[in-house]
Amino acid sequence: MSNHIAFPGLGGLSFDIDPVAFSFGNLEVRWYGICICLGLILAVAYAYPRFTQFHTNDDQVLNLLLLCIPSAVLGARAYYV
């Protein structure tokens, strides 16, 4: 099963993209998961140098992220169910 993506305003570009990026046995890694993880990594990389601008402790913020990210994932899954 693939998704058809078309860009008619760009000379009629179109692609057929498989939603599964790769798999390990029965575990499938999908493109949306890769995009979410990449966005999270980029957000932390952008915010980390700015911590000192707001007079916060780097270690405390990173500890908070380590607590909040898994909690957000579990909360989103619980809401979905």
C-alpha cells in the first residue's frame, strides 16, 4: 500500500511513497514517526543554546524533557485508545 502525493503547481510532480520507512521483523517504522522524532531533536537543539538567555539550568530542563516526552507519548496513546 502506498500513498500518492502530487504537486500539480510544480510541473505535475507526483510520487508514490510507502508509509513504512523500514521494518525490523514485525516492527514497522513509519515516516510520520521519523518526522516527529526529527522535529523533537531539532527543537531541543534549537532551544538548548537559548537556556542561558532565560537564566535556566540546562540540566534541570533536560531532566524535565526526559520526564515530559515519555509522559506525552503515553498520554497521547491513552487518549487515542
